[in-house]
Amino acid sequence: MTIKPTLKYLPDFKIILVALLYYFFARVGYFLAFDNTTALPAWPPSGIAFALIILLGRSAWPGITIGALIANVMAFWNSPGLPPQTIITISSFIAIGHTLETLSGNFLMKVWIRDTYPFHHARNAFRFLFVTLLMCMIGAGIGTASLYFNQVILVSDVLKSAFSWWIGNVVGILLFTPFILAAARKQQFNFRMEKAVEVGIFSACVLCVYFLLQLDPFNSTVVRALPFLLIPFLLWLAFRFELLAAITGVLIASLVSIYYTIHHTGPFILEASYDSMLLLQIFIGVISISTIVLSATVKERFEAQRELKQFNENLEAMVENRTKELQSTNQELTKRNTELDNFVYSVSHDLRAPIASVLGLINLAKKDKDVTMKDIYLEKINSSALQQDNFIREILDQSRNSRLEVKKEEILFEPLIDDTFNQLRFATSTGKAVEKIIRIKQSKPFISDSWRLKVILNNIISNSIRYRNGKDPVIKVNVEIDEHVAKLEIEDNGKGIGEEHLDKVYKMFYRATDDGAGSGLGLYIVKEAMDKLNGSIKIESEVGRGTIVKLEIPEIC
């Protein structure tokens, strides 16, 4: 119940927050002014406003306008010779200039850098620097123009005032924007003894420089050399720690330098206050830019190393997975070799068995003088030869099915089935002839593989003939083309298959019965050929009543 009102007034809270922070840091900034000049070495509200717009969004811009307007009115209110109307006019234009400055910077961040935290990569860090230089021209230009047109400064002071204003805004952004953006990010503090020792060494080195400043023989020299002595420490922070630690060091060093300089102490004191301020600003700008760019470079290098490490770990995982796959493949090959050994054994056995039968029958025929028995021997020799021929054909069919690609042809099922029955009419020379009943519904050619269909029909119909009953054997073949699917049913009234064998008949060399002396390859070949055609097969059978084989074969597109 209390969430919706809070969300409703959230944009107002953001605007008020930005206005208060802008005004507060503006008052802080005025304490950094040099004597006898209105110029500031750094304008903190520029950096605060830029960071807040990036974090809170563009909708918070009225807060910048309000804060800047109030801060400038308060700053100019006690200026002698400026009427209230002029003060309000100048303050309004300066507030507009600071607002446009911040909004233009936010726009450039989105379209050019495309990252709300541009300190991950050195390229984006340099782009952030150029964005800062460009955006500050807007605020400095509008502010200086408002002072000139309201006759606060002379035409001879326009360039000097604009440059001082511009560089003060730049320094304010370089000091405060990275600090706030880095502080706003989720920080992870992992205590490590190595880092603790390094912090101790860093602190000891800073104390050594401080004690040198207290010694009279070294005081004047060390004070002059202090800007050069600070740079290694700041680079140390940038190289070894996160950006927050490094920019904090820069911020502290800059504020201390400004404090001592405006009190006429330190290495930046020159004859004119303006020259002292300019030298100080150059120093702050150099250490800020160097620290930001170096920190971004180190971060980029660290990310590259992390990605490389991750890549190596992924590569090792891929190698490990590949090794496991090779081991699995090796196991599969071992399994296949075992199956091949079994295949060779079964094939050699089934090939030799008919030959052994033929040789035995020939020896019996030689010894037996009875003519009737010789005819019996010849019939048995013929049966063994047919058995071997069928077995060799099945092996050849299996080999071709596994090697040959599926071929697209126009299929007419009526002549295909007739040819199959004609080839099988002499498959057995004994027993009553089989009655065939064929019904085909086909109005147009069907696209499929002719050879594989012949193999499928030949094996199924030959099984129906081989295992027919002895009284009235009937084989029914029904074919129906349903759109792009051929549905076939081959039904016989033969011996049938026991239910316990139905889920095993597709295995290589599996025989549901020894009656008929089949090779055990027929239905295995049918299943393999159906898989090649993306078809399905289903067998329904009952012992003593017959078998129905149902096939569904999709048309090849």
C-alpha cells in the first residue's frame, strides 16, 4: 500500500536531491577560490551533476538548473554594482549553461561511449576525456557570454575568463565524476595478506615523504619536487588497486594541493594568482587523466587475462569432454568389433551349413543306387542351394542398404508387388500354392526408393510364403496412398509368431522358430530399410492364426 505513493513522488525526490547536492558542493567550491579573483581551480558541482545525471537519468536535470540558479544568485548577491535583475539574469544563463553542459555530456556518453561506466577500457576512458572537454565548452561559453553581455567583464577578459571557467569545469568532472561512478558500483572487499602488506608499504612510503618535508635541509627541495613525488604513488594506486582507491588518492592529493596553494604555500605558487591557479589545474588534470587511463588499461588487461584464463579452462574442459567422447567411441568400436566377430561367425556358420548339407547329400547319392532316392537327394540339394542363395542375397541387401543413399523414384505399387510375387513363386517347391489378394488405391505416382521398397516387400512376403499353413494359404496385400504417406498391410493366415518374440524379431540373426530354416536377417533388413525411408513398421501376430505387418512410408520430398 505504501509503495505506489513512494514511486509516484520518486522523480521529485531525485530532482530535490540533485538540487541540494549541487548547491552544497557549489558552496564548497567557493571556498577554493583564490584571492583577488573569481576564478576557481575546480568546480565540483560540474562533476557531481554529471555523475548524478548518469546514475539517476536525464529526468533529474531540473535539479541541476535549480541548484545552479540558487548557488549563483547567492554568490553574486553581495557583488557591488550589480542590481538584483542583473544578478538573476546572469544566474539564470549560468544555470542554463550548466544544465545544457551536463545534458550534452550525458547524450555523448550514450551515443559515443554507450556505457554508463566508461572506465573498463582505455578507449572509453579516452572518450570520456574528450566528452569532458567538449561538454565543458558549453557551460563555460554560456557563462562567460552572460558575464560579458551584462558588462561584468571587459572584452579583453572574455578569453581569459572562458578558459579559466572551462578548465575549472574540466577539473571538477575529472575529480568527482569517476569517484562517484566508482563508489556507486558494488564493491567487493576481499582481504588478502598480500594486499595488506602492500598497503602497509604504501603508507610507510607516504610517511617518509611527510617526514622529509619536516626536515629543514630537505624542506625547500622536497616541496618543489612534491608534484613529481606524488605521481609514482598515484600510479601505484592505479596499477595495483581498483579505480575507487586510485581516484580517491587523486582527489585527496588535489584538494590538499588546492588548500595549500590558496594559502600561498607549496610548489605551485607563482607571482600572479591566475598563474598559480593555472599551474595547479594543469597538475590536477595531468594526474587525473593519467590515473583514470592507467586504471582503465589495467582493468582491461585484467579482463583480458581473466577471459584468457576462462578460455583455457573451457579449452581444457573441451579436451576432457573430447577425451571422454573418444573413450566412449573406443568402447563403441570395441562393441562393434565384438558384434562384427559375432556376425562373421554367424555368417560363416550359415554359409557353411548348406554346403555341408550338399556335400553330405552328394556322398549319399553316390552310394545309393535307388533312382527314387536320388531324386529326393537332388530336391534336398536344391533346397540347400536356395537357402544359401537367399542368405547371400540378404547379406548383400544389408550391405547395400547401409551404404547407398536414398534415391528418389516414381513408384507404382501394383507392378512392384506383382514382380515380388513372381520372383518368389519358386521360393519353395512343395506345399499348396499361395492365394494372393491385392488391393491398391493409388491415383498418382508415389516418390520413394524403388530398390528399398522391393527389399522390404520381398522379405515380408517371402516370410509369409515360407511360414504359410498347409491347407489354404492366403496372403492379402492392401496399399493406400493417403496424401504423402503410403500405408501398406501385408496379412497372411500362416503359422504366426509368439507374443514373446514380437519385440525381438528385428534383431540381427534372431529366429522366432527353427522351422523354415530362416537366416534371422529378413526382418532386421526390413527395419533398417524402413529407418532409411523414415518409415515405421508394426507387426501383429498370433500363433496358428497368422500375421499382419503394417507399414507407413512417407513420400520423399
